[in-house]
Amino acid sequence: MNTFDYFRPTTISEAVAAAAEPGAAYLAAGTNLLDLMKGGVARPSRLVDVNHLPGLDQIEHLPAGGVRIGALVRNADLAHDPDFAQRFPAVAEALLSGASAQLRNAATVGGNLLQRTRCGYFYDTASACNKREPGAGCEARGGDTGLHAVLGWTESCIATNPSDFCVPLVALDAIVEIEGKAGRREVPLESFHRLPGDAPERDSVLEPGELIVAVRLPAEAAPFAAHARYLKVRERTSYAFAVVSAAAALRINGSAVVEARIALGGVALKPWRARAAEEMLVGERSVETAFRRAAELALADAKPSGDNNFKIVLARGIVVRALALAAAGTPERTPALPASPFAHNPGALLNV
Amino acid sequence: MSFSISLTVNGAARKVAFDDPRVTLLDLLRERLDLTGAKKGCDRGQCGACTILIDGRRINSCLALALSHDGADLLTIEGLARGDALHPVQAAFIAHDSFQCGFCTPGQIMSAVGLIQEGQAGHDPERVREGMSGNLCRCGAYVDIADAVLDAQKRLTKLDRKQVA
């Protein structure tokens, strides 16, 4: 690991000024950053430790029905907040399906949004990677692509965003509150992460020094609570990143879908909102045939980035299953195996 | 550059000086405080062998920068027993033969103590297994580890009841 200057600001403006300097990086829990630094993938010359900034660790339930989550709220604290878990169950389930209990106790909300891809070629400094070193090439192309993109990728980068948390958040129209040199701005989470485009090295729209201070879920996200699930296929049942995942949230009147939200994880460099599929479902009966058509639409633009055509088939199945589980109703308590297709679900749904 | 932080380690106040900002809590415990119970397995947050409690919460000490934890209260495997009396989780690991080589055991035990304090798993074996998935055991003692955690949890629940009564 390269050595670095350590700076602990006492105010947000002090933090922003310090982090705007070239080579600086914010440190929250460090569960991803320290790992990247140990591997020589990230080499910041200065760490700006935001752990002790006041006022960023609150979960505020807003009067209109939304929630504002401070950037330093730890993943476990958010997932186990009873009010939050009851009102946004798919978000809690996604959080609990990620990482391990130890990591969830440390990792922060802001840090989750900023975690880097888990592409093995990005992590391996002996491999060419345009994200790590712009212009170097992409050795993932033609490589082992089980965790790689099938949507929104380019020849220069086929990595995926590894977050579980962000998938239901993007489905529920979360807003990111950002503090920078020019003051505060807000960005919808859906526009926060970048597709590779012509600058695969840039993960998000953050400018130098900009700090995530909170993530907000609007009041409109709450009415989905009765029919909201997150489902994640991994190479093992626990403590693994998603091969593909899906968040599904429905508002149902009788047997008719009033409103649908669908987002996919593990398929692109950002959490992937499937708006065409959502629109198609409005007014449909909440039955498997409709869910299958929605899944077709959600993956309509997908193409393999390597030997990973299986992910497209898998993602369709997971969208159908997530919708079916959401339609069946949010369980009273997060399942023992959160987001697992192997959790004990009502039998009929297992055949979807 | 030299740095100094104050910690409570297993109940005792410690002031630790070091000269490198890269020092993690795991390095600090093992190299500076001679507390080698927490193990450096992967050093990348993947194996759980370095699990300790910080302010009552289980975390991977290999991914915790020491400088960031000035003032923290740490509990390691060395601070678990009361004299010769083992902690109920330690006793349960022995009773259930929950280890072979022993390398992962301090992390497993600290993780189990954290899991029981969190109170989310209850007596559900599936929730216990899921809650312990951040601790790898290359000998494959998982079945006996889960049994020990469930057993220790029962004993601790009984102890709690007695203390309340």
C-alpha cells in the first residue's frame, strides 16, 4: 500500500476543500477503499476521514412519508431500523443480502454508492483495465465474464456495479444529496452512476471534492411496502456478489397492477431501471404471463459481453420470480436467507 | 510522521503511538499490543479471522484503519474469559468440538459473540448460519460451529433470565 496523508476534518466544508485536492479520497468505513489500496488498485495520496463529521448518521423519517438517510448510517443499522425495514422492505432485504455481518456493521450508506466494480481484471493490477488506467485496454473482454455486463457496456469496459442496496433504491426513485464547493445539489440515483461511455474511469457524476451527505427516498416510495422484494442469484447462497439480481415493487388493486417498479443488479455498470417493463405492467393482472412479458421488455436490449449469454436468460427468470414474489406479498420479516432464491417461499412460486 | 491514539482494549485504557498511517487495528493489536488472538488470514475482509468487537459491534479489524478509531472500545478474544472461567461461547466451542486447526476460531468466537448480542438470529439455525457466513473455516467445522453458537445462545438466554430474576 502506498502511504498517504491523513486528515480528519471537523466540518463538511473543510472536508470538501481538502478532498478537492488532486489525489485525495474520502475515507468512511474503508471496507472497499482499504481493500483496493492494499491491492495497489487505489493509490490516494491523502485520505480525508469523514467518519467523525457531525450530523451524517441519522435516519430521519420525513413528515410527508419519505426518509432521509445520512451518508454515515451503517448498512446494518439501516437494515435493522424497524420503521425503515417495515416501510422499505426491499431495501432492507437488499442490504442484508450484501457482504457479511461484519462488513455491514462497518460499511456506510454513502460508501455503498461509491464502491468500485468487482471486475477481477480491475482488481488485478497485472491486467489491462480502462477503468483503472484510461486507455490501457480491457482484458475482461474475452476473459471470464460471469460477473460482467449484458446491458449498457462498451468495448472499453464491461464491468458491473456490485451494489445490492442501490438496486431497490433506484427502483424507488432515490435522490442523492451532494455537498460540493459550489454548495448543495441533488441528483436522482438513476443518474448518479455512469455507464462507461467514453470515460470508463469515472464511476459517478461526482466532481472532485463532492461529498455524499444523504440519500433520500421520496414519499411515493412508501406505498409499495406491501409488495416489494429483492432477489439475488449468487455463486453461493451467502456472502457473494450478485451474478444477477432484481428489485420488484408493485401497487396492486384487487388483481390489477396500479404501478410497478423494476430494477436489475449485476447486469450493467449502474443499477438498471427497467421503465418499459414497468409501464407495460400498469393495468395488467398480476399474473405470471404478464410478468414474463415484462421480463422480456426489461432485457430487450441485452447482449452478451463475452461468454455470459446465460446472464440474460437468468435475469429474465429473476425478474419474473421477483415480480411473482412481490405480488404474493412482502413477508412479515426478512427471510432467513435474504434475497435468496433458495429461501423458504410458498412452493408454487419456486417453479417460476 | 508520528501518531498517537487512545483505546480501551479488553477493559484497559491504552495509549498507542505509531509512525505509519497505514496501520490497521489488526496490525496494531498484533504488532504493537502483542494481542495475537485476532488472526491475519486474508487481510482483505474476506475470511473473518480478524473479527473483533468495536464498541460492541463485530467488524473485520483488517479493514479498520487505526487512525480512524481513536477513542474506540475494543474487545478481542483475549478479553472474553473471566480469569479461568471461559465465556459461554468459548465453552460451547469446546463442548461441540467446533474447530480442527483453530486458526479461524478466535474470529468465529468473536463473530458469534457479536451475532448473539445483535439478537437478530434468535434460535433459528438458518439465521445463525447466515449470520456467521462472514467467517470462513477451511477445515469445514461449520456444522459444529453452528451447533456451538445455538447452544451458547441458549445458555446466555438462561443466564440473562436468572440475572433478571
